[in-house]
Amino acid sequence: MNATTTTKRQYSLGIWALGLGYFIFYTPYSGLIKAVTAGLLSNKEGVSGFVLLPSTLVATALAMPLFITVMRWWKFARVRKIARFTVPAPSWQTMLSGVCFATIIATTTLAYSFKGVSIVFALLLMRGGILIMAPLIDWAFRRRVRWFSWTGLVLSLIALLIAFLDVHQYQLSLLAVLNLVAYLTGYALRLPCMTQMAKTGNQELSLCYFVEEQMVAMPTLVLVPALLALFGHGAIAGDLRSGFAHLFNGSFVLYGLAIGFFYAGLGIFCTFIFLDRRENTFCVPMHSGSSLLAGIVASYALFWWLHGPHPSGVQIGGIVLIMAALLIMSPLHHLPLYVKQIKAAIAGKELVLLDFIGNKQINAQSTPRFITVNFQAVRNVLRNNRKQQL
């Protein structure tokens, strides 16, 4: 089941709602990690990122399947019959993508936990890297790469060089560099899998990919660190053991669970941004722009309320260049089109940002909503569970 790539650009506003949701979850996620690991929430020394990691991973691994269950999306996963049993049968692409997603989750959380590395600096390194990847992956899959994508690529490279000019102010340890390499490797393998398999605009295919990826990612997310904690040696394995040992009684556990919950939310929005049928040179900037804005908001929130470090001028300069790359690669040159669409939607009374569905039925011909909260689906799931218990 391979995706049929297209060189024709798609224009719609729905992806911006995904970007907004990503921003909403990413802000507390990044800020809370830095606050906990830097000791800004107490007078004590901060918690090691590897100690915090188990609680965050367990929370994400529980929240994501719960979300899929409530949405009734398990039916989209492919299955295979072996003897009398029906078992899930994800493709090798979704299996590889799931392992990569688990790697991305763990390395993203760790990136904000290293001492001497700010939220903005970590974001510059991570987002600059995948911004550079995006047009290259499109080129490899023979998707049309426009002039503004290559312009964004150049600006991203300059932003990374500016970020490294400020590296003397930070402690970019070997472990932090290896973590960054693992993070970028995860995306270097995950994005091509998505491009090949599911960037078609077919909703069922996107949901199939999402569910199958999570079926692999969530067990991997917990199992690999658990095995490292059980059989590993050294300081990292010791910190992981401490994190699992204090999974239910540590002073940091509630923070860790909250961080994991926030990642589950941003992971959902992030994945569907990447699964949009547009080329990666559009989707990646949307993802990066939302997280960069979230990182700036989180950094200033820590500075104002918890006396955290102020972002340096060099960091802000790098952010400005990245934002310029995002504007060139994504919305700026299509702004007149988006304004025209919004005006038409307002004139036709079709602009609905948020719709809560209760007892009413969803009309297949109704106007698409940016965000739909279906309370009736949740009630149906709870009602079916009660019937099964009786």
C-alpha cells in the first residue's frame, strides 16, 4: 500500500488548526521539562533527564492507545489470520516508523533536560536539522520542490551557524550531541516512510498509518528503556532504574506524567501534520514553526515566573532567521489566497473553529470543522464498557 505522490500543491486551512494544537501542547511540555530538570520548581537540585524519562514515557505510552480507543481507530489497522488467531500486521514501513517515533519521543524529552542547554538553543538545533531534510526528502521522492523551499534551506543553514556561534555559552556535551544525532536519524527514516506510504490525502490510509505506527512505537517506548535499566551498566542505566523504581512515589512523578501526557497530545497533532498530503517542505515548516513559537513562549514564561535564564540575543537572531525560512517556505507567498478563503468562509457563515458534538448527528455534507470534539463518541464507548461489565 504505497502512496501515490503528486507534484500539485494543495491549499486548505485545516492544517493550521493542527499547528495550533501542536503549539498548545508543546508550550507546557518543553517548559515543564526544563523547569523540573533545572530545579526551577524547588530549591533542590534538578532531576536528571534519565530519571525523569520513565514516568514521561509510561504516561505517553498509556495516553496514546487510550486516545485511539476513544476515537475507535483500531479498526483501521491491518490484520492477518494465523491459524485461528487474528493478529495485527503492520507493514515494515510502519514498523520502522514506529521505532523511529519512539526514538524521537525519548530524545526530544532528553534534549531539554541537559544542563547548560536552553529550550531555544535545543529547538534551533533540532528544528534546523529537519528543516534541512524536508526539501531533500521531497527531491528524493520526486516531489516538486519550489524556489522558496531552497531559500528556506539556505536560511536554516545560516541559522544553525549562528546558533553555533553561541555554543560557548552552553555545555554541549558529547551525550547531548549523540542525542541530537539520534533525534535527526529518527526523522531521516520516519519522514520517507510517511512520504512513501501515507501522504495521499486519503483519510483511511492516514489513520491506518497512524494506528500501526503507534502499535509499534508505544511498546518500544517503554520496553527499550526498561531493558536498559534492567541489564545496563553505568550512570545512565542507574538513572533509568531509579526512574522506574520511583515510578509511583517519586517527588517528580506527577510532573513526569504531565510531561508524558502533553507529549501524547503534541505527538498526535505532529503526526497528522506530517501525514498531510502536501510536500514535506510545507508540513515540516508548519511543525517547526509551531514548536519554535512554543519554545519562545515557554522560555519567557520560565524567565518571568521562575527566574530561569533569559534567551540570548544570538538565539533570538537564529529564531528570527528560522521564522523567516518558515514564512518563505509556507504561508507568506500564499497569504492573499488564505485571506480570500477566510473572507469567503466568513461571508458564507462557514468559518467554524471549534465544534462540540453532543447528541446531534454528524452530517456527511456539513461544513468541515477545524477542531471537532465529539462527546457522543466518548459516551458511547463508556456505555459499551458498562454493558460488557454487566
